[in-house]
Amino acid sequence: MRRKSTLADRTWAKIDKRGPDDCWEWTASRNPQGYGKIGEGPAAGRTLYAHRVVWELTHGAIPSGYVIDHLCRNTSCCNPSHLEPVPPRVNSLRGDIPNVFLHLAGICKNGHELADDNIYVVHDSKRGLLRRCLRCHIAREKSRPARRSGQHVD
């Protein structure tokens, strides 16, 4: 009788393990962003992220509400020493997304300075209080049709 391979066996077989400080590349299927994908198993039918599976195999469950950050910035890396559970906001701020750099520099995506007189705060049910550019907000509101009258706001 043939032994069924476990998720752990299948996961480790698809990783090019190098030195302890090197990136361990996922060698199988990846999504368009480069994250490794692996099927949970034929009965489950779900696809899992390889780096999350590796974290759970080596460190246990990922804390609720946390994501796994690639400290090396290599999305196909599965080296457990390059992974860290963090809140989503921390993961975003560590990333190399242009809008994050602008936000950290105190500039909106349209180049306006996010000074005290150009900030309005909104409450997002998932992300809490968010600082937004007041000049951009006013421009968006002016370009939107009036809700009831069908006319543009001057």
C-alpha cells in the first residue's frame, strides 16, 4: 500500500533550500506576485501560500489578524528565518509600494504636502482612522455629480 504524502512532505520537496542566511526559493507554482502556492490536499481543495505553510510547520499557528512578512522582500522565499508575523499595516509600511513611501514622506499621491491644514481624518471600519489629503478630497467632491439634483457641485 502506497503512503500518501503529507502537506509537510510536499511543501519541503518544492523548496530549494540553500544556506541558512540565503533565500530558499519556492520551485513550484506561484501567483502573479511571485508567492508560492500549494494545494492543501485533494479532499480540502484549497490553495495555500507556501510561506504561510512553512511558518506554521516551523513555528506553529500564525497569530490571529497577522500576516507573514518576507523580511528579505523576496515573495518566493520560504526560509523561516526570513519570515515574520506582523499586523497588515506593518507589512504594508515595510513594503516597496510607491504610495507608502509618499505617505511616510508626508506627501499624497498627487504631490500635496500632508500638513495639518491639508489633512482630514476618516474612519474606516477595517483599518481605523485614516489621514487623507484635504485638497484631493475637495477636488474629488467637486468633480462628482450632486447626489440628488443630478448637477455638478461648483
